Amino acid sequence: MASGRVVVVGSLNVDATSYVERFPAPGETIVGRDFGTALGGKGANQAVAAHLAGADVEFVARVGDDANATLARSVLAGFGLAIDGVVGVADAPTGVAQITVADSGENTIVVTSGANLALTPGVLDDVRASLADAAVVLTQGELPVATIERLAELCASLGVRFVLNLAPPVVVSPDALAVCDPLVVNEHEARAVGIGRDVPEGAPLEDWLSHAAAAVGRVARSVVVTLGAAGAVAASPVGAWAEPAPEVAVVDTTGAGDAFTGTLAAFLAEGRTLAESMRIAVAAGALAVQARGTVDSYAPRAAVLAAALDDETRRAEGATPA
Ligand code: RIB
């Protein structure tokens, strides 16, 4: 199948990650086991995931004029992504994320946006031709709200598929949510936009299906709710689907949602259905949690497709996952 163009208008951070046994309590100092500095930001992570999944990716981002910008550009270029859309601004540092990853694989993240805030609505005028030529335009909640809303409006007027990962769950206008196809949210973000408010924490996938379906046309054109280790559900005007995740040994969940979303966008861009794209994206997310870091934990297209096929076969055979 032909690869489609995915334009990611997104955030870029440098992640400073401490690996700890457990998270510190307020006021407490603890000693970390390990530390690493790496490319991050939901936009950059999703751009890399979409690229690894086979999409022709254009990444539009803003960085500072500093050493972190050099690091970020060099990692992106190392993956084979074009970096001309990653523009430096003079008056702000590159975005940074302070992350702790506990032995459980869970994380805490504090983002200081820096140059990401220079991605204002005006920037979109400069990339209008690229947007018009995209199969999918993808963005995240880490950008200024006015930019997300303008991007949604532009995509609607250009007739281009708009995918919004509302992470973190900032408040965007109902009009912007309405054109999302899909709106990608985790369970907390889903509740923030009025999807599944009554569904208890940790409820099974099936409990989310009707809520995702009820949000189609009410909140967004289509909806995907990611449910961590449980998998994900999707709903569109033609149906609703649940995709369980395989049982895997979790090392680090940081950026696994971005692996999911970037992969989803790539497969939608090449013309796969929402259900099939979600199935493959669940496999990409499950691979990503099995290694440390964000983009360094992402698997290439062939490995993701093989894992998705394995998961499907295991389910068809009714076998217990290894
Ligand atoms: O989703 C993970 C990402 O969130 C990290 O890379 C961090 O930079 C924050 O944006």
C-alpha cells in the first residue's frame, strides 16, 4: 500500500529522565538509579513513530538556539526525518521535560514549553500548502490552544483529515474537537471532554465501547480511547471496535502513547481503516513499553506489523499470551 503524507505540527522537548525505585513524596529527596537525556515531546515522538511506520512525514516544530536544539535536530536527522521544519527561535529555550520513571514502568512528567510556545497560529499560514497536500495532519495538546484550534479550522476548510491527541487535556473549542477524525485520548483525557465520565478507573475495554460510540458526532467525527495495558477502543460512524493489548513485561511507559498515535496516523494516511490502524497501533505501543525511553524504544514498521499479526493469531487460537 502507498505511504501517505503525515504533517505533524507538534511539540519538541529534550527529556531529562531519572530512573527511580519509586516516586518521591512532596518534600522528599531520593537517589535515582540512572539518568538519561534524549529527544522527546509528544510531537517529535509521534513524528518519529509515523516515520518508522512508513509514512512520509513533515514535522513542523520550534526549538531554541541552544545545545538541546542541536541534540534534537541530530536525533531527528539520524532517524531520517527532514529537519527544515524544525525552526529555531532566538528568545526561548528548547522545550524540556523532567521525567521520573519508577521500577513499575510508570512515569511522572513536567514539561516546560519554551520554544514550543512560538508555534503560534501565524506559523500555520507558512505551511498551508503542506497541510493541503497531507493525507493526515496530526497535533497534540502540548501546543498553544489557539494553534490547535486554527489548525483544526484550516484542516476542515482544506478537507484534510485532522487527528488530535489531546494530551495533555487542554481546553479546546467544541468546533475544533468536532473535526477530529479521530480524537485520540487516554481515559483521563476522555473524561475531560465528556467521554465515559461514569466509567470507573480500570474498567474493561468493553465498558468504553458504548461511550466511544456515543461520542461520535457529539464530540468528534471519530474517537480513539487508549487504555494503557488493556488496549484501546475506537468508534466512527461505521462501527466501534475494542483492541486488547498483548501482555508484555513493562519497562518504561514513557512515549508509548506517542508510538500508538504516530503509528495510527501513518496507517490511516496510507488508507487503512480506523479499526485496522488501531490494531497495528496497539502493537506499536506494546513494543514501546518493553524498552527505556521514547523514540529509542520504537520498533520499525516490519516489527510492528509482525507483532500485530502475532497478537491476532494468538487471539484467534485462544492461546495465553507468552
Ligand atoms: O509522551 C511522552 C512525552 O511527553 C515526553 O517525551 C515528554 O517530552 C512529554 O512531552
